Amino acid sequence: MNTYTTSEIAKIIGIHPNTVRLYEECGLIPKPKRRKNGYREFTDFHIEQFKIARTALKEEVLQNGLRKKAINIIKISANGDFDDAIYLAKDYLKQIKKEQVNAEEAIEIVRDMLSGNESNYIVDSLCLRRKEAADYLQITIDTLRNWEMNGLLNIKRKQNGYRIYTEEDIMRLKVIRSLRCANYSLSSILRMLEALSINPNVNIRKIIDTPREDDDIVSVCDKLLTSLKNAELNAQELITQLKKMKKQFNLYPPL
């Protein structure tokens, strides 16, 4: 098996030598042996393991523990437990696909609500206070307050200062709740609601997945559908890489 120095590995992978050491500290690659002069000695296994780590972490998906699962797969592969890593990678891919279904279903629910097919979502005339609205929607008061503070809705007040949530407010909150349950970001939901206020026939799927060009910071959940699709492709590539590593290194210990 070929051997490499830290600088050679860094050049092959296309990262800084300090990043090589960081991967080692985080357990994303096995600890390399040391030469007599104390320098680290990397192997072909390390090169392939770096590729595994970079594929698994290429798309930052955070919802429902996906990021932790990706890191766990990397660490298990680093130990040479390829069968376990492949099994977990397939489970990881399965969860990503489930998140995609949830995200698409949420959009369909919103379309139904906004197209007049909301008989399952609207009840008779409502006039609720904040706690009553939170209880009705089965969310916390803090969640409701957070949505208001982020500009997702403006609630009218009575003369006594109490907020009153109308039937229209509850409908808007149900739209927000459906999208949040599918892990859409607050900024993407606000973007969609603002677009709908201008054009009720706007393409919801496109708007909610397309951040504005003037947005200073864009998170993966601001383009959730695209991020999940990329994560799916990465997970498929990860499984292929793990199978290749199993075939390449299974006949003898990787280190």
C-alpha cells in the first residue's frame, strides 16, 4: 500500500494540511502511523476515507439528526467496519427520501388550503386569544410568539390590548405549521407568504426553494427541496464509495 505525508495527502485531497489534522482529531479518518522522525504516515485507505467524509458532508442537512448520522457513518467506515457503514448509509438515504416526501406533502397541503379545498382545515368562525390559538394548533406559545416576531403574521389587538386570532389568522398559522413540520426555514416561509400576497397564483414550490439574490445569509433550509435532492445524490454516491472500499480493503486490515 502506498504511503503519503501530511502535505502530500492535503495536496491530493485539495485541502489545507491543518484540515487533515482536524479530520484526524474528529475521528473522521483513522489515526495514521508515525514514522521514526515522528511525521504522520498516511495510506491509500486514508485517501479513500477522506473522499467518504467529503461526500457525506458535502450537503449540510441538519434536520432530524441527519448530520449526526452522516458523521457516524464516516467514523464507522474509518474503523474499517464497511458492512455496518453501508447498512447505516442505506438507512440514511431512506430517511433523506422520507424528508423529501414530507417536504413535498407540506407544499401540497398548502396548495389545498389556498385553493379553496380547505374544508378539512377551516372550522367555523374563530376568535381566539394567544394561548387558545396555541392550544388549538397544538404548538407552544413561544413558537407562536417566535413566528410573529419573525414577521410571519401580524395579529390585531382589541382595545384592551389582547391579541385576537381570527379564522384567517388560524389558516395562515396552519400553513406555517405544516411547512415548519417539514423543516422549511422561517425565511423561506416568509418569502412564500410575501409572494402569495402579491400574486395568489405564484409557483409555491419554486418560490419556497429559491432564496432572493439580496439575502445576506442563505441556509440549507432556505432551499430545502434542492438541499434534500443533493443530499440524496450524495448518499447514493456514499454507498457506492463504501462498497468500493469494502472490495478494495476487505482482504487485509486498512492500516
